[in-house]
Amino acid sequence: MPLCPAPGTVYIVGAGPGAPDMLTVRAQVVPAAATLALPADSVAAAVLQAVAPQVQTASPTLPPAAQYALLAEHAAAGGIAVLLLGGDAIRAGAAASRALHALGARCEVVPGVPAPPPTLPPSPETPAAVYPIVLTGLRGARCVVVGGGPVAARKVAGLIAAGAAVRVISPALTAGLRALADAGKLEWEPRPFAAGDLAGARLAFAATDQRAVNASVAREAAQSNILCNVADAPAEGDFHVPAVHRAHGATIAVSTHGADPAGARRLRDHLARWLAEQKPEAE
């Protein structure tokens, strides 16, 4: 296998576990020589920025079929195209390789160091018994979110996607929440939380950056038998919001009992990649 990449070829390169100094030699050489690169995920994008910041990149938000067509077309014109994947390209790039060959592209897989599955730190305490459920029937149900920052914004996004009637109580909002309010997709009360604000709510979310306010929301919810999520003290509420991935008619929800949200997102992303590898892309 020649070390110098050949024009007219699409290379599927494994980015390994995400550390540029852990790439194979060829996995460093090929992206640096590319005339077009497409990082498939955030891990690959970070590696590409480290080893080949000058290379022209294509958007990873394109549908897979459009990605493969773009790479194949670029190679057919004499370019060196690279699809950079997190982990080992032999395993993760099987669907891409099939799709590119179907398009008539000359394709070569450049293996990377396999990325180990993410691990979650052991909890110092055994979590209380939990009962996972998937809520249905939220369309039109009043859900009150107290807080207007980034944490509140994540809660609101999920509620709006479920069709809930969202009421946000906060003196200020993020730009994204303000845009949703202006578009009439949520009801905004531009003031601090007050007693009685949870009346008629199906769910409540305490998502401010003030401990005393969140505790007040939790107390009122408990007194009114309203299920409550407390962002800064999960044990104080009734439920946690898991990291969610929806694809192929399935929903993956990962919970760390509120102890490690970032760890839950890492594990969710790992499972999402695994799920994508099980089903070849439509050709």
C-alpha cells in the first residue's frame, strides 16, 4: 500500500479514539493530503482540525447519500476525498464503503485505532430504585419550566417536540427561547417564580441557577402532586430527563440518575453509532 494518497480515490479513514497522537501513520498522512474532507462526527472534526486544518471540508449535516455522492464526485474529478470516522474505519465504515462502491468510486479503507466504549464513573452511592417510563399524551398538556438559561432551553426543546403547552417563567431568556416565545411556541412570564405558578401543570422543571428558587419550585410541585425535575439537585425531584437518540423507529434513552449528564450523552452517542452500524445505509 503506497504511503502517498492517490488522486481519484475516496479514503475512509478511522480517527481512532479522538486523540491526534494516537492515529496510525497513514491515518495522519491521508487527511493532510486531501483536497476534500468530510468529518462524520464531532470526534472526527476535532481530529481533522488538529492534523489538517487547511483542508476544505464538507458539511457533516448532509444526508449520508448526499455525503457519499459528493465524495464520489470529487474523487471522479481527480481529487483526494476523505471520509473521517470516529473509531476504526473497518468496522464503522462498512456501510459507507458499500455505498461508495455502488456509486463507482474507487475506495480505500484506512484503519484507525479502535475507540474503546465509553465508561461511566462508578456512583459513590447506590441510586434509589427507579422506574423508567416513556410519557405519552403530552400534546397540549401544560408544562411549566422555571428558568430561562441553557438548561431550561434543553428542557423546553424536548417538551415542544412532544407537543406540550410550555410556560416559561424567568426574568430573562436565551436568544433561542426568546425566538420561540416571539413565534408563539411557548408562553413566557418575564418575572421571577411565585407561589401558585405551577397551577394546572402536568410537569414542572426547576432549571434556574438559584438554589433557593429551584427548591421552592420542588416544594410547590410536591404539595400539588405535580411531577418535578430539579436540574441542580436531581434527588429533590421526581424524575430525570435522559439523554435521548431517535432513529430507525427506535428511541434510546440513557440515564445516569442525574449524576453525570455528560457521561449519559457520551454513552448515548456511542449507542447511536453502534445502531447506525447495524443497518446499512439505503443505496
